[in-house]
Amino acid sequence: MLKKTLIAAISMATSTLAATGQAQAAELTISCGAVGAELTLCQEGVAAWEEQTGHEVDIVSTPNSSTERLSLYQQILSANSSDIDVLQIDVVWPGLLANHLLDLNETLGGDAAEGHFPAIIENNTVDGRLVAMPWFTDAGVLYYRKDLLEEYGHEPPETWQELTEIAREIQAAEREAGNDGMWGYVFQGRAYEGLTCNALEWVASHGGGTIVDGEGNLTINNEQAAAALDLAATWIGDITPEGALNYTEEEARGLFQSGNAVFMRNWPYAWSLAQSEESEVRDRVGVIKLPHGPESASAAASGGEIQSAATLGGWNLAVSKYSENRELAAELVAFLTGEAEQKRRAIEGSYNPTLERLYEDEEVLAAVPFFGTLYDTFANAVARPSAVTGESYGRVSNAFFDTTHGVLSGDTPAADALAQLEGQLRRLERRWK
């Protein structure tokens, strides 16, 4: 069979691609994924499809920053390039990129989405068009050192204040015992989309809403949101290294996995890496849902029981409508998002399946036990306001994470910063209302 070249833009192009807006297959680096084991797992999945079909797939590289990745995708797609067939897109991008993407219902059939989490399918459906298939889902979780909490007589924290106090106590005790590199808590603090995810969890779990509500109304400027950000600001330089203001997922994981942090907020992918033979914390890590804010604040704001909040994450695969191999590209998407691949990725890399039945699979649960105990966290994660703000979401998120970063850096008290943020977002509001 004559082999065809299919560029799976499951990642990003090289700096040359960024400069030209064009994808030249012969010049691309064969790699994929941005975080953790994504690269290896993607290569293995693509290789299996190549062997099964006889086609070739070139995979282009991607930076860790999803903000940079989106910018480059927009540059490539705005050029109507036919060279990139399959794109890995973030859960908040379908509305932004929909006009450039193929309707997979037409190519794969109306039952293509059967069995996947309905909320993700709804998220990936724009104006009745299924523009992306779920590849894996995500929600923020709290990693903790089981051995250290046991040694110092603590149960895992339920509130952010408890986490703060436990982290401070264990950090001080460990440093006194000679571990000068120990920190209490690490998270993603760089001014990028990852900070939007972290800050949304703090704010929502304090009863402060989700920046913009489902009706498109601005809600971020409130006392609960300010209290959440002010608390987070106290962590910097105390239980969190100042360097965390430039951390993405991998920097946070590196510090935690080296044994130098008590708690870490990250995505589920970090589990398999923490349990690897090279890990300094293997068999000493627990995973639970993220903490929530003080009962009084959350209950008063929500009118009900306090809740932790985990930001909905995850990635999807989409086909560029400029592809010259649309049907073949859709077949690759169907293979990589199918049950066998999702199960393999869950077991080998702890990537959350988007197929509900895999959360009852014995082999999956044996490999990643918290998939069962935290099922509700994954199924009911808090969505960022990308659907309601549409094409303005990038600006909304950028303004939010820049504001949060300023608060964490000590530049502005949260109440003043959120009032300024509201003013910024008011000028954008007319674009989505």
C-alpha cells in the first residue's frame, strides 16, 4: 500500500514553524506530548495505528505552556494550512477553534461520542458540531506525603487553612532535622493557564464563584474570592518557594517527586511518575480531593454544604478542516480515543479515561486506585468559563491569571486587584453578552 504522510499535530511545531506559520513535514521533530509520559504514550499509540493501517504519522513537538501552544495553533490555522491534520486541543479551546475544525459526527458517525462523559461531549460540541473527541480528562487533585503526615500525627487536610498549618509545621520540623530543602506546598504559580486552574479552585472552594457565571455575568469581585487569593499569597516564601511563581506542572512535580514537598497540587498524570522506580517518594504518596475554604465563607456564599473544587482539565483530538486527508485523520482520532488506547494510557500513565465504563475496570483501578475513590471529583469538576465567554476566553483567563500572579507576588491586595480585574473584564463583557 502506498504510504501517506499524516501529520498529527498532537503537539506543536518547532520555532521555525512558529515563525512561518507553515508545517513542513520533512523538518519536524518526531515527538508529541508536553507533560509527563504524554510523549512516550502518544508515540506508542501512533506506532500501533501505523502498524495496523500501513500509514505513516509524523508527530510534531509542543511547548509545556498551553498558552503558547494555543497562540501557535491560532497562527497555523489562520493561515488555512493543509499540512496539519490532527491537533491536540485543550478542553477550553473548542469554542475558540471550532471554525477551523471538522465535524467528527459527519466523519465518524453519530454514535462516535457514545460512552464518553456527557459533560465533555457537550463541551466539545459547538453549534451542534462535534469538533473534538475526548482523549483524556483531568481534574486537579492533592498529592501528599503519607509517611510525613503519619510521622507528625496528622490526617490529610480538609480545608486550605488546615493544609497551611500542617505544611508549616512539617516543613519547620523537617528543616530542623536537617532537610533544608523541604517545602510545605507546591503548585503551578506561573502566569499562564495553569494558574487560572489553581486560582479557580481556590476561589470556587471559598464560595467565590467561577469568574463569569453560566449566564455570562461577572462574579469575580467578591469577598470570598479575595479571601482565597489573600490566603494563597501568604504561602509564597512561607510554605511555598518564591520560585513557584514560575512553576508549571513539571517544576512542581520535580520538587515533590524529589522528596522536598509535603503537599502538591497537580493533575493525575503525576501519579504514575511518583510511583516509578526512579521516584524518591515511591509508595509514600497519597492522593485526595483538593481542600475547601472555611465553612462560614463557603456556606454563606453558596447557601449549602461547602465543597472542594477541582478545575476540569483534559485534552481532546480534533481534525483540521484544512486537512487533505480528513477521513484518514478522523480514523486516527477514533483509534487514539478508543477504549483500548484509553485503558492502556490509564494503566501505564494514569491518564484519566473519558469513557465512564473504564472507571469500573479492575485492571485500571488496580493501577490507579484513586480513580475509583475520586470518581465524583472527575465527573463533577468545575469548568472554566470558556463556553460562555467564547472567543473572549483567552483574554478573560489572561487577565485572571495576571491578576492572581500580582496578588501572589505581593504587588496588590486581593480586594483591590479584583476590583481592577472587574473593570478590565467589563470592557470585554459586551463581546459575549
